Amino acid sequence: MYKKLKRKWNKILFVLSEFVTNIFNLGKSSLDYELNSEHFKDIFDRSKKKVDSDKIVFGFWKELSENAKKENRPLYVLAPMADVTDVAFRHMLNKYGKPDVTWTEFVSANGLMSEGREHLKRDLEYKEEERPIVAQLFTSEEKNMEGAARLCTELGFDGIDINMGCPDKTIEKQGAGSKMITTPEIAKEVIMAAQRGAIRKNKITGEIEAVPVSVKTRIGWNKVEWQSWLPQILECNIPVLTVHLRTRKELSMVPAHYEYIDDIYNMVKSISPKTLLIINGDIKSLGHADELYSKYAFDGAMIGRAVFGKPWLFDKEKTLKENDYSLEEKLRIMIEHTKLFEEKLGDIKSFSIMKKHYKAYVNGFDGAKELRNKLFESKNAKEAENTVNNFLKSVDL
Ligand SMILES: Cc1cc2nc3c(=O)[nH]c(=O)nc-3n(C[C@H](O)[C@H](O)[C@H](O)COP(=O)(O)O)c2cc1C
């Protein structure tokens, strides 16, 4: 009797779970899944240890990289930076010097799949002018990665990138970020989950299209181990691999290891000939990226900290000049940035985030330290603007 009841109960549970799954899957045609699993099946030929490049999803990367090659230059891309490359700063970058590709700051896929999703979705706000734009996600949970990749794909992102390099302890505790370097099997499952999720119906043609899924990582965890680590992720048919040329242990405390670039490039191309290699670490300007390009083999240069206080960094003409903008112009740009931050994020983010930017904008001129200190005291854009106006009145420019 008890067994019979239990069987009945299990059956009810099964029907219920099928029902709930179907509700969540509404809008996803079975075709989506067929195309995706079919597409990524057996691209990597184990006997040859090689990827069938023609089946990799490149999306927007293809034309972009071909054009950069024709111009004999690397792709210039913006690094994802938490609490820096937010919607306000991305807008400034786009206005004053557009990178070839923009990255969002990283967003928790677990969070996007939780009830707090609406709050986190604000980090994924972008403007059409920012395209092509890539959403960066992190998690070690396959299901959440699949769901978050699907969400980002539906939000219209041109690409999805997976963070496998962040050394932050709270991220590593979740098994994500650079911790993935120590768990390649999980890393591979997470990449494949993102590929399953990164599928949508083209709004114009109605056709099913896959969105490219890339990975950003480091050359190792506690030691240099790219020789064994990178092949594992290259097996997963990724169109783009970004390598921050330091180990997790090195954080950003030592100079980036440019000496590995050529060997990494050769290895990438021998396993997955069409995968693009983007290098990252200590690149100061587009001129610096070009200089590296003339010395080493790679496809793209990712620039991070050098954009602090310089939203015009990706404008080659401006940055080639000694004095790109006058001091007054720079301070006005800083205030424009501050106002945008307040407008877009003032309700959810602390105004103190702007201090990081002030440190970089207000530098290298007489009275910079005093102005910076006053700006640090401001609690909103109006106060910051008054401080700048008073400063400009007080100096002879
Ligand atoms: C404030 C800050 C936030 C960062 N946030 C992220 C992030 O969200 N995702 C990521 O992949 N890397 C992140 N990084 C690392 C950068 O993308 C980049 O790999 C690193 O800064 C090295 O490049 P750079 O020398 O050009 O700055 C962050 C770095 C900084 C300084």
C-alpha cells in the first residue's frame, strides 16, 4: 500500500516537474536545442587534436577581425572592469573614442538566474551605439550559465564571454573566475552550457542564430601552466580567447609576460586555427598595442586600466597628440561622466565609485591634489560640478 502511494506520488511529482520545465521553456523551440547540440557535436577531432574551424560560431568577430587584418593592426578591445566599465563609462568611451569591441563588467550568472535578476540586469544596460558589445558572465553552475547566456542573447548582446581569470576570493569560492583553471572539466561544461544558451531567433529573418561564446583567462593559477590549461578550453570551439598574461597568483603585481605571446599564438593556431587570440596586460595605448603587434603574433589587444580617466583612449588621432584635450576640456568631460553616472546608476550604486575615476582624471597639473581631495568630498554631481567650476575660476588657464 505504502509503495503504491509512493509510486503515485512520484508520478505526480514527475508530471509537475515536466509541466514547470515546459513553462520555463516556453518560447524556446525544440529546433533551438537541435541546432545547438548538432552544431557543437564532434567539432573537436580527438585523433587529430584539432578543431573543425568552419563550424565555430564567429558572429560579428569574423568581419571585424578580417578588416583589422587588412589594416595590418590588431583589434582594439575594451577590457571588462567591474564598477568601471558600467553603462555610464561605456557611454563616455563610445562618445569620445570607440573601441572595436566593448565588454560589459562581469555579471553573476547565478544572480541573473535568481530573484535579484532585475537589479543585476542594470549592469547589462547598453546603447545601440556600443555595438558590437559582449556580455561577460561568471559561474561554475552549468544550468545558470545556460540560462544567463540565453538571457543575454535575448537582450541582444553580440557575444557572450566567460570570465575564467578573476582572482577575487568571493568569486573563487563559487568555483568561478580563475578557480576554473584548477577545474578544467567544469570549465568545459560551463562553456558548452553557454553555447547551448547563446541561441536566438533573428528578429528580421526569423532564422535561428547562434551568438559567439568566448573565454577570458590567465596563463595559470599558481604557476605558468597555459601549455596544459589553454588546450582544454580550445577544445570547446571558441571563436576568441583572451589571455591576461599573468597567473592568478601574480594578480597584477608583475609585468605582463609578453615573452609567452608567440608560443601561445602558435599553440592556439595549431589546435584551433581560426580562433582569435586577444592579449591583455599593461597595454597603455593603441600605439603601444601596434608596437606589440609588430613584435609578436596575436589578433587583438585588450586594454583595461589605461582607460581610467581617459575615455578618449580609443581615439587614435587624439591620443597620438601630446596634448589631447586641454585641462578645462578634460574636467568638463569628467563632469559629463559624473552626471551620466548619477542619471544611470545613482539609485543603485554608491557615488564613491566615481572617486576611482577622479583619481585618474585629476592628475599631473598644479593644484590637482587639492582638487581631487575636494572632489572626494562631493556627494553628488552638482557638488562635483561646483567644485570644478570654482577651481576653473581660480586658475589662470
Ligand atoms: C577595477 C578592475 C575591475 C576588473 N573587473 C574585471 C571583470 O569584471 N572581468 C574581467 O574579466 N576582468 C576584470 N578585470 C581585469 C581586467 O579586465 C584586465 O584583465 C586587467 O586589468 C589587466 O589589463 P590592464 O593591464 O590593461 O588593466 C578588472 C580589473 C580592474 C582593474
